[in-house]
Amino acid sequence: MKILVVGSGGREHAILWKLKQSPKVEKLYAAPGNGGIADIAECVPIGFMDIEGIVSFAKDKQLDMVMVAPDDPLAIGMVDALEAAGIRAFGPRKNAAIIEASKVFSKELMKKYNIPSAGYESFDDSSKAKEYVKTAKLPLVVKADGLALGKGVLICNTRDEAIQAVEAIMEDKKFGSAGQRIVVEEFMTGPEVSVLAFTDSKTIVPMVSSQDHKRAYDNDQGLNTGGMGTFSPSRVYTEALQKECMETIFKPTLEALNKEGRPFKGIIFFGLMLTPEGPKVVEYNARFGDPETQVVLPRLENDLLEIFDAIIDEKLDTITIKWKQNAAVCVVMASGGYPEDYVKGYEITGLDSVKDKEDIMVFHAGTKKEGGKIVTNGGRVLGVTALAESVDKAREKAYNAISGIHFTNAHFRRDIGIK
């Protein structure tokens, strides 16, 4: 089969790395891909938001499948356009991807169908939002309604911080059009867990758990990022909790979307918080998480392509999904200054030091090939993933691997996997 994966980050590198292991794969393409992806797939210079370009390329190359990985093209209907052109596509349609594209929609859905989540109010008027936060119980969480690269969530401990957050999102347009509406939520406490799930709209199969580290610096300090590292499995997510989440969150979400006429086929990401009152939804994503994918897919025993085919054909119940009984840790090496200003174009050295190691994978996020060298080309540059029999041992391997990889102003957290 000839397959195109849309996207250019570490998540897409991990997906392509796993697809390449399938005996059914004849040729892999990535649009636009990156410096590391170029070693396993043909990178084509088409932007991941270019629906017309992607559809045209898929037709021209007579592709057997297009896998749309990032949130933005899903939100604008790339899967719908591919299907309308008769192209086999993996990912939710626009009307289902809205569970990530609009936080107001997802909060209203959870409220309507009694899916546990934080209490909230939504606003499309900044003055009304500011009046509300002057009396609401602190701390508060202020969220941009739309997609903001995982950064549109501000935790506010004081009323001044909450007012500044409303102004930054709604008036200063810090996250662009994503901030036309906001959600103001109660602050939940408890450990966070990420659970990705395969679903064909009828059956839902959770993957192994993971835990992301969003803040830029050690001990969860600094600004929110797209994710500075992750590990799998979670240390706190038990089999009993998985069963509870299946009955109170996973199945009810699938059923709610079906009742609303928005059947979801693809990957649902459940961001959960294990509160004193029980598990609650922090957020939904309509695709594989990044960097969660980099620790989950290396633990998958199955052929990923067979799972994708079963989901498209609504036959997920015919597959038994199996996982390796090991652990994985991914540490993100980022450009100094991320998630704010940073410089691109630094040469990356030492990648050969971990080449051909079965238990170490380096997934490229913000890289490109330039004059025979790999150089930095983004905020998050590399995801160094290690496998071992425990999280602690995988953590040790990942940091040992990082010690041999270098680029100017490289920044990474040193506490990934400790939580």
C-alpha cells in the first residue's frame, strides 16, 4: 500500500516509524515531513493545511490511504474533502473533530451527557468574562475556545491574573481567532493521565496510559508548551480506574457523539484528571497526542496499518490489540527560549550515537536536512524515547542517550518520568 501521513512533527515521525514495520506498506510519503522523517518516507513540499494540494497529490499518486495526523487540518475538514474525492482517509470528519476544535462545544457536550468534567462558564464578550472572574472561586483556568498549539490554557491564582488572561486571549488576540470565545473553568486537583483510544464510532479500545509534562521547566515551572516529555504507563492509572473511565467517560463520549450525529472514527485523546471526586475530563483531542504517541506506539505489538484499516471499515471489534509489558520515556529536546522566541538553523550532532539501537528511538519534531546535515527548525526539536522494563530504567536510558546528542542552546527538562 502507498500511504501519505499529513504533518511534520514528532508524532508523525512515530506514526510513520510504526507504519514502516507493516509488511503491507509499499511506499510512505509525508507532507511536509521533516529531517528525520526523510529517512523513512518521501517528504513532499505540501503544507499540512493545503487541502487542495493533499487531495491532488493523493489522486496523482493513486494513494491507498491518507492519514491526517494534526488537529488543524482535521478541524477544517481535510478528511471530508479526501473522502469526497474518493480517497481512503484516516481521521475524524470535521463535525466530529469539533470535540477538540471547540472547547465550548466539548464542555456543552459533557454537561448534556453527564460526562464528569470541571464546572465552567463560556463567554464571547470580554467585559462579561472579566465581571465573572471578579467573583468566581479561585484558582481559575481560562481557556481559548479554539486550537492554540496546546498553549491556550492559562491557570490563574489571583483575580488580576484571571483578568489579564481574559484580556490576553480575547482582546490582545494572543492565540488569534482561537480566542474569540473562552471557557472559564473551576481548577481541578489531582494527578493527570493521558489515555489515547482507537475508535471506529461503534467500538472504543483504549491504548496504554501515559503522562505528559506540559510546563517548560523542571518541577512544572514556566509556561505551558506543546509537551516537554512523557512516559508510559502512568504510575497512578490502575486497572480499576480504567474500568471506571470506560463506563463513565470513554463509552459515554462515543455514545454522545453518535447521538449528536457526529460519529467519530480515528483517535480520541482523553486528557484526564484523577480528582478526589473521581476521574474527570480535562480536555479532548481528536488525534494522536504529541509527545504521547512517541511512548505509546513503541509499546504496540500490532500492525498499526491493520488497525487503521479496521477503523475505516468499522471493524475494530475484529482485532485484538496487544501491548508490550514494558515502559517508555520520551524526553523532548527543545530550542532555547521555547515556547517563546528561539533561533533555528543550529546543526544537530551525535544522532549516530543512538542509531540502530532497538531500545532507543529519536523522533524528529522541528528538524530539516540542509547541506547533508540535520539542523534545528522548530521549538521542539527531538523526542528521545527509550524502552525498558520499568519507567525508572527507561528514564535512565533516555537521559543517557541525550548526553550524546548536541545542538546550540538545547533545552530539556531533567525530571521527565519522576512524577
